[in-house]
Amino acid sequence: MNGPEQNRLRPLTWIALTVAMVTCMGAVVLATGLAMGFLGGRALPAWSPLRYGVTALLTGVAYVVLEILWAPFGRALVDRDTATDPVWKRSLRLLSIFVVITGLVTTVECAFSVMGLHL
């Protein structure tokens, strides 16, 4: 295909590839969460295949949004770390990353429990 048809398909191809990539990322996160729950003794949810797909897409979108929101914090906490910094400063940065991640996980778990969803 040459000409205008090729230019019209190109944005649709990029949109389809973006949705597929975000869904794949969400599927990995969702599968990890479901596997951890299954190994912890919880049963897998009795969802339809469509619900698993939509949940994977929404999980991927949430992952991308949180990654975008995390970027400024990660830059401030990690990028300025140099080998010449004192050990206490480097350790404090590492501790702050763990505190932020723990806070995010706790917030998501509380939000899911309030909505009646159990991961």
C-alpha cells in the first residue's frame, strides 16, 4: 500500500500496538498477583475470559499511570545518587523508596478491600 491509505493505517497500527502492549503489561501484573494469591491459599476468581482481559487492560493502564507519576520521585531519590555520597544518605534514599512503595501497596490493598475486591 502506497499513498494515503498507508498513512491512515499507521496511527491505527500504533494505537493497536499500544493497547496490546499495555494489556500485556497488565496481564503480567495480574497473573503475578493471582499466582501469589493462589500460592497463598486463595482460589482463583471465577471470571469470564472477557473480564480477565478487561482487568488486564485496566491493570496495565494503572501501571502506566503510576509509572508516570513515580518518575519525578524516582528521579529525585535515585538519579542524584553518586558513589561519593555518604553511606547514610544513600541508605536514606533506599529506605524512602521502600516506604513509598509500601505506602502505595497498602493504599491499593485498602482501596480494593473497601470496594469488596480481594486480590
